Amino acid sequence: MDLFDLIGPVMIGPSSSHTAGAARIGLTARMLMGEEITRAEICLHGSFAKTYRGHGTDRALVGGLLGMNVDDERLRDSLNIARDAGMSVLFQQINIRGAHPNSVRLTVTGASGRMLVVEAASVGGGNIEVHKIDGLGVNFTGKENTMIIRHMDVTGAIAAITGTLARNNVNIANLQGYRRQQGGDAMIVMELDGVPDQETIDTIAQLNGVQGVTFLARRSAV
């Protein structure tokens, strides 16, 4: 545990769990989408569902989807900003079996028409955990440099990806692999000691079977 975990983030309040964490979930979904979001269906579970208006969870999630960070004063007016930008937003309540009380399922549509479903939880102090991406179970926090790679489960895919990072002097601290079935959709989540340059990211994106690459830089203390 570091000092940030003890004192919480610099943020627009009132709650690190219901506001700062929610904004980070929205921002993470925005980065995973990689484009402007035109529609968001926000399904809230547990405590999020009960208190989202009073604690500003709705504004925080939408602000994150718009690209706002946790200390952005525009979070307070994010619902109006989203409406003016043409983003359609729908809030619903949901029961996610076994989920953390501060959980949300975001179904978002990008300007290109691509859809993305992200399930995540705000676990306190502005910290989050991402549990599912497009129905595929994952587990990462975004606190460290994190690379998420969608790919087809083909022979040599992981070796090609890790080899590219090694040749560019980027060390892998942790690697988790997920797949729906042999030969089907798969995903790699890697925590990295360093920050890969754009050329390295682009090279990985062009490897055989790779469908998309997202890099989340280590979270700063704001």
C-alpha cells in the first residue's frame, strides 16, 4: 500500500469510491474504445444503483466516457456536456451476481459504430478493478503501465507479442492471458515496467491475429 492508497486521489467529490473511481472506470472504457463515444448504456449494481445521483456517480461515469479525469471540474456538468455533444446516455439498475457493491456494466458505442462492453468496480480510494471486457473475464487495475491486446488464439501469437516488447527493451512485470475457446477470441493483459513507444505499439497492432491494442499509462496521483 502506498501513500496514494491511504489519502485518496485529488478529485472532484464527494466520494473517492462513488465519484473518483467511477470517473476512472468511464475513462478506462473510453481509452479501450479508442474513439468518441456516441451512446452509453450504464447499468449500475448495488450501492452504485442506490446512491448514484446523490454521490455524483452518474456525472463521474459520463465525464470519464467524455475523456475527463478525476480532478476535472467539468465532471459536475458532464451530463449537459454529453447531451450537447450528442452522446445518448441511458441509466439502468442491474444485479450482477457476486459483484462488488460499487460495480457497473458499460455498453458503449463509438463513432464508427463499434460496440464495447466493460464491467468494472470501484473498490475504494479511487481504485478500480476491471473484471470483464466484451464478456471475457479479465482482472486488472490500471494502476501500473498496462497493455491490453485483443487477438485471435493462434499459435505463436503471445510469443510474437512478448518478443516485440523484448526487442524494444520493455520488460513485462505480469502477464495474464484469456480466451473464450481454443482458436477463438482471446486477450492478453500485461503490466509493464516501462512505457512502450508508439512505434512498438504500432508494430504489435500489425502482428498476425492482433485485433486491437490499448495502452494505459500508469495512474498518476491525481
